[in-house]
Amino acid sequence: MAEVAALTRPDAIHWCDGSDEESEALIAQMQADGTLLPLNAETNPGSWLHRSHPDDVARVEHLTFVCTREQADAGPNNHWMAPDEAHAKVDALFDGCMRGRTLYVIPYCMGPIDSPLSRCGVEITDSPYVVANMRLMTRMGADALARIEREGAFVKGLHSIGELDPERRFIMHFPEELTIKSYGSGYGGNALLGKKCHALRIASFQARNEGWLAEHMLIVGIENPQGETHYVAAAFPSACGKTNLAMLIPPEGYRRDGWKVWTVGDDICWMRPGADGRLYAINPEAGYFGVAPGTSAKSNPNALETIRKNTIFTNVGLTADEQPWWEGLDNGQQPATDWRGNAYDPDQGPAAHPNARFTVSAKQCPSWSPMAEDPQGVPISAIVFGGRRASLVPLVFEARDWTHGVLVGAAMGSETTAAATGAVGVMRRDPMAMKPFCGYNFADYFGHWLSFDKTGAKLPKVFHVNWFRKGDDGKFLWPGFGDNLRVLEWMIGRVKGEAGGVETPIGHLPTADALNLDGVTLSEEAKAKLFGFERTGWKAEFDSIGEYLDGYGPRMPQALRDEQQRIAGL
Ligand code: GTP
Ligand code: SPV
Ligand code: MN
């Protein structure tokens, strides 16, 4: 601490205790200096708008580094810099950067305070906006500090918004030192260090050494009419539907029959084998940092209800009476001001930035699961991988066994989204939705996944879904959102050995009558594309998957290459 203060030279130091008084004082200060703008107090009580610097609206994958001693340990999947060089580079930027500012010390716990699966960290930052967000997203303050003092070990994070200059911006990870240094951005994934930097990049590295998994997955509980709840963990890349699936509202008929959906987490999942051989999962987060555009009373009513109060909105538009507004909100209101604060002009682009976000406490979600606080976590029945694929990939298929399931995850492809700076809609390999987040070599990561298949293990079944298949007219063929429960129901049926499937080279697809489609109208084209196996296209896909795996050289586990070879024959 003294070292950091000597380097950064803040005017004042504040230790965060997480109290209401502290939060109120910070918010008052941010309101006074314009960091937070008050929203309509009647429609959005306790809620604020933050407009970020227009060049600082998303994660910056090209400026994110994993700094292991050996470059090969970071893998071809990460940008790498030698630790000494990285420290020197970023410390030069931190030198004196907090002059005139307050340094905040944020002790936080990822996961329930009393869970053996949880891990703590301390983030030092000069951004009160980061403090306010960390308060919603983590268990922050006195309780976390007490656990840190008891345990001794914690992840050290240093953050400064610097000058918000994209040329002077770095997100550096030192997994071997349990250290993060982030400079020059105030955006969520770059600045809320408990989230992607700690809970995914550093935690994935720790998890490999300690025999657990840190994943970019939602966790959702599906309660059937008999009152049994099955927990499902699903990895979709950024802005590909995790929040929506986690908060799903069952279609009318299912609701009548008594189906219920429970939200445990919407972005990150830590899991480890329990004494009974099953995988048990916790959500290390305490809030949601969700995508605003596309969130409506139709697509995600639970999210809309969650963000009715006590919410920080970042880079949304505003109506004339200061209500938050975004594309796809569909509530009959019109935007007056865009996310930059200019009068809304459709010729100047959307009113909300496509990666506009809301930050809110998880407990405000109507479907929030009390099991999210269980220190032992929830047992996982199914793991789901999925991407945004306009062509080829059917609605759902099931992997034959664990090794095949690991290949299905390793082979994931998805079209890029606005969650990271760069081109949108470009198909890339995003294994297990962890391309931007795995803190070590993917070849070792796949090997770690394979290692869970051992005597006594009762592993979940593995599935792959694609909500984003398009027809010849360029429109989505599957209604998605609430109707995705039909697919989850089939998966649970498979877990229980009750639902039908047909074997194909890529795995089991549902038989024609195995999926409940009551109330869904699908064209013949839709049925063929959503439930069909396209041999020629898959042949080419498997060649491309083979090339991808080969790119990792001999470090890639042979079992995975054998599995790819076996299927590539088709
Ligand atoms: P991160 O927070 O970036 O990790 O993203 P996420 O995976 O939680 O994404 P989110 O659920 O916020 O979804 C992002 C976008 O996908 C939104 O625009 C949604 O409207 C859209 N989306 C989600 N589920 C579906 C679906 O089932 N079908 C279709 N067509 N779109 C969906
Ligand atoms: C993602 O990009 O996957 C997010 C948002 O969940 S952020 O926390 O900014 O990375
Ligand atoms: Mn995410």
C-alpha cells in the first residue's frame, strides 16, 4: 500500500468499508462533478447515468496481456509481455498518476463470504465510478477485509483511469504473482478488476493448479412441475445471451404447468468436484453488468424489473424526461439525447452505445435464486456451449461423452460483438467463450478440462446450442428467449435418460417429436436448418477445427486431436 501510494502520489487515501454512508457520500461527490447524472426519480429511483469517454466503451483485447515468465505458458491465445518489461512499462504510466485524486482501497470477496470456493482481492483505484460499480458487483468492504486478514492470500489489483488515452492503455495480468495492473480505461471489463481480470484470467490460472474451473458461464436453475431443480451452466461469448438465458421467463404453457427458472449467475461460474463426484458451482459475483440494448419487456422482463431502481446505467440514451433509453427497449418512449450527451439524431448512429450496460445488485432480480448464497454451490446437471452462428450449426446437439464435450467447447466459433473494440460480426474461434479470458495456454486449459474425467467423477452432460441460426431472408429462425426453455427441457430429459435423440457424427440431435414445440410455428426451412445435420458443411468445419487445434502444436492434448480426427472422417 505504501509502495503504491509512493508510486501514484494521490492527494488522499480512502479505505472502503462498503457502508451506505460511504456510498451516499461518493455518489454525492460524483453527482457534483458530473460523473453521475441523476435519472428520473419517479420512474428510476436511486438510478444514475454515467457517460464514459467516447473512446472508452468496451474491452480492449489488443491491449490486454498475460505476463507469465515463459511466453508458452500464456499460449498463442493471449498477448504476452515479459513480466519485468510489463511492470516497467505500466509503472512508468502509474508514476504520479493520482496527483490531485483520491486513492480508494477496495477489499472484495468473489463469492459468498463464507464459501470455501470464494477468493478475495484488493483493488486500488482512483475512480469513484469503479468503487460504486464494485460495490454492486462484489461483496465489498469490511467483511471481505476480515476474510483477507484471516487468510493472508489475495489478488492484488492496481487501477488508474490515467488520461483515458487509448494510446496509453494497458490491462496487464501477472498470474504467477496474483497481480493485475490496469491503466487508462474506466470501462467495466478493463476497470472492475474483480470481474474478468480476477474472476476469469487470474482465477482460471489458479483453478488449474488447484483442480477447479473458472468459466465465462451463467448458472440457472430449472424447476420442473414435480418441484425438482436442475442446475445448468452455459458458456456463450460476450453479448451472446447469457444474461437472457439466466433470467428466462417460461412460455405461457410452461408457466401454467408449474415450471420455474432460478437465476444463480449471469456471467461467471466457478466450479469444483464435490465429495459425491458431481461438479458444484458458485457465482463469484454479487451483481449484473448487463448489456442494455435489446433488453425489453418482451425479451427479458426479469432484467427490466431488476433495473427499475438503484441501477447505474453506462452509455444509454435519455428521453426528454431523463428516463434511460436504448434500441430495442420498445416501451413507446423516444430518445431525446444520445449516449454522448448530444441531441439524438438517427443519422449520427444509435441513441445508446451498442455496448451500453447496466450495473445492479443481483438480489433485485425477481428470479434471483437464494441458492446463489449457498457456500457449497449448486450441483451442475448440464454444461452448455453456444455461439452466434448464422449458418451450419443446428439449434441443439448433445456430446457423446466428456472428451467429445471438451472438443465441442474447444471448437466453439462465434461472430464478434460490440463487447470488445474492433469489427463486429466476424466469425472467430472462441473456445468455451474464454478466448478473451483464459489466463494461460489453451492447450493446457483443454488438458485441464479433460482431467476431470476420472474414476468416481459424476460429470454433467455436455450440449451445444445456437439461438442465432438465420434463414435465407437473414432473419433468426428460432424465436429464442423464453422459448429456449424448450431446449433446456430436452437437455434435462436427456440427463434423466427420458428424451429421444438421433446419433449423427457431431453428436445426438433431438428426434422430431422429442422437443416440445407446442405454440411455436416453424417453417419447413426453419425445421430443416434447426434440426438437420449438414454433412458437407460440417466436413469443412471439422477441417477448420483441426487446423485451429494444430496451431497449438504438440502441447495440444492428443486425446482432443484424436477426437477431432475421429469425427472429421464423418
Ligand atoms: P456479456 O455480459 O457480454 O458476457 O453478454 P451476455 O452473454 O450476458 O449477453 P446478453 O444476454 O446480454 O445478450 C446479448 C444480446 O443477445 C442482446 O442483444 C440480446 O437481445 C440477444 N439475445 C439473447 N438471447 C437471445 C436469443 O435467444 N435469441 C436472439 N435472437 N437474441 C438473443
Ligand atoms: C463481457 O464482455 O463478456 C462482459 C462485459 O461480460 S465486461 O465485464 O466489460 O467484460
Ligand atoms: Mn461476459
